[in-house]
Amino acid sequence: MAKPKLRPRRDAMVPSPYQEARDELFQQIMQCGVIGCHPEDQKEWFDATLVYLQDRYPELKASEFAELRTLGERFAQPAKRQEPAAV
């Protein structure tokens, strides 16, 4: 009977605080129905949510929060429809 080959254990990668904040922001966008809202409502929601994230992740820099907002705003845009090609 052959011995099973043991694979070396890989250490689990711990996400960085930035990655955790990004994932939490994306989850909140999906849960709160921000996608497709009026732009003024989205701005108000992002303002409040980023204040919340700054309290939860004080170790992040201001530039990282600006990047999170940009990513979140892009994520919250409705899907673009492709126009059928004219033949």
C-alpha cells in the first residue's frame, strides 16, 4: 500500500486592513441598495459610510480612504448596456 503524499502546509494569508475595509465597503454597497441610486443620495451615503470606516480602520491613511471611495463609487455604478452592433 502506497503512502499518501503529504503536501506542505501553507500559512493562511491574513488580509490587510485596507483589504478588509474594501471588502466591507463592497458588501455594504450590495446590501444597502446603493447601486443605481440618485447621485446625491449616493454622495450622502458614501460620506456617512466612509466616516464609519475611518472609525473602524484608523490605521488607514487619508489617501487610502480616497482610493476606497473611488473604488466604491465605480462599484456602485449601474452596469453599462452594450448596444447591438449595426450590420
